[in-house]
Amino acid sequence: MTPAGVDSWYHEKESAWLYRQVAAAETDPAKSALFLKLAAAAEEQAAKWQLAAERNQRGAPERHFMPSFRARIVARLLARFDPRSLRPILAAMKLRGLSIYSAPLAVAGHAMPTSLAQVGARHRSAIGGGLRAAVFGVNDGLISNVSLVLGVAGAGAATGYVLTAGVAGLLAGALSMAAGEYVSVRTQREMYEYQIALEREELAEYPEEEAEELALIYQARGVDLAQARDVSRALLTSPEAALDVLAREELGLNPDDLGSPWQAAGSSFVAFALGAAVPLVPFLAGPGGERATLIAVAVTLVGLFAVGLGLSLFTGRDALRSALRMVLIGGGAGAVSYLVGHAVGVAIG
């Protein structure tokens, strides 16, 4: 068996083993049955790779499978947590059928997709996700920097030192957020691109098997298997469209929206910086001293109130209660920082 064949054989065997672990952990009979069928399909693929090796190399010994250390860790996690909560980890192991956790089972009146435009529509991101991230970024910048500014002001530092600390906090926090977001989204995108590339190779090699796996996913959602097979085969007639369908339905990904690391980093930087700049404005525009500190507290509390209102749009909670909660949390953090700074200032004279 060639090195590529060995890798493919091992991948299918490990996938089959993990599918059975997921099936054992899954409490929903329909979902459990889906993963057992996917395990059987992976075993068939592994058998084909083994048969190809025996044809190419007469007398090639039968290989024995042993799950990797990483796969055994995932199996232990499955014994403690439900598969839905482990979906990102299972996706990293290149398991399919995980889109079943991102959509409800089919019910009466819910039509099967009959075109690419209808497939995986639930996976498409909306502006709400970016807006929510922006609100949280502003909130992080606001609370962290007002705590820093009040801590330094509480120590009795001059306005210039307060501004220096505030600007340093703004830049350090914004750059840290941007760097972390870039690495996170870049890593995630590379993982998704690798999964889609594997799907492209398998689609070219085993189109019928891929259509069957897609049909099994639809069946697990409550669709008649014969109808699911007809629809899946029709959807896979075009190679590019087929790859798009499989990425959405088997991997739960939208190939058109894998995330931009630079965009994520830039938006995180700007959102954090905007929030962190709020408590600095009074020190830049005013005379400084205690008056600037009081104004900074006032504008920060107004900003926290606005952030709380914004968060209520995503949580569905009462807007006023959400806003007051943010005022209490952020105000409490600022008060503690001011008192600690004051105590330090008194201690060092």
C-alpha cells in the first residue's frame, strides 16, 4: 500500500471507530443510527483501500488498526460530554454529519432542499454575529481601560500620567485582542480549508458513496430514505455544486464564509479601541484632575448603559435590566480599581 493509501486507509478506520464512539454517546436514536451508518460506510472505504493494496502488492499483509492518542482522548471526552457540545473537536477529527447538530430534525411542512440555494442556508452567517462581536469588543475596552485609568487616578497621579497609562492600556488591549483574533480565525480557517480539500478528493474518488452519506444525513432528519437518495444524487450532479452541498451538509460549513483573519483582527482592534477611548476623552478635552475623573466616570457609566442595551438585543432579556447590570458590573470594577489605586498611592506616599 502506498503512503497515500496507508493514510487514507487509516483515516477511514479511525473515522469509523470515532463514529461508533459518537453513536454510543448519542442519546437520540435517529442521530445514533446516522453515525452507525457513517461508521459502516467508512469501514467499506477502508476495505476498498485494503483491497487495492492487495491487488497492487500481492501478499501484502493485512493491517491492524489502533486508534491514535488524539482519537482516544476524544473518545474519553465523548464518555463525559454530549456530542453536540464537542462538535468543534469532532469537526477537527474530520467527522461528517455534524451539521445535524446545527439544524432541527425535519418536520411536517419542512420541505427537502431541491437546489443549492436552499441547501445549508442555516449555515450562512448574518450581520448579527459581527454586530454582537463589536458590542462585546467595545464592552471589553470600556471596562478594562476605565479600570486602569481610575486605578492610576486613584493613586493621585497627574493628568499626564493618567493619559499615558490610558493610551498604553488602549494600545496594549487592542493589539492583544487583534492578535488573538487573527490567530484564532486563521487557525480555524486553515482547518476548514483542509476539511473541504479532503471532501473534494473523496468526492472525485467516491461520488456514489458521498451521495449515500448525504442521503443518510437527510434520513436522520426524518426524510424518507428513497426521497433523500433522489435529492442527494440530483444535488451532486455538478462537481463544484456538489462540493458546496457536502461542505454545508456533511461538515456544517459555508465555503463562501470561512472567516477573514485580517477582518476579524481589524474589527477587534477598532471595537476595543473605541471602548477604551471613552474614559480618556475627559482627560484630553478637560482641565484634568478630580473633575476629569468624575466626568470620565459619568461618560463610562453612560457607555456601559448603552452596551447593556445593545447586549439585550442578542440575549432577549429586559433591556433596562441588562443595561443596569452592565452599569453595576463595570462600575464595580472601576470602583475597586480606584480604591486599590488610592490605597497604593497612600502607601507609597
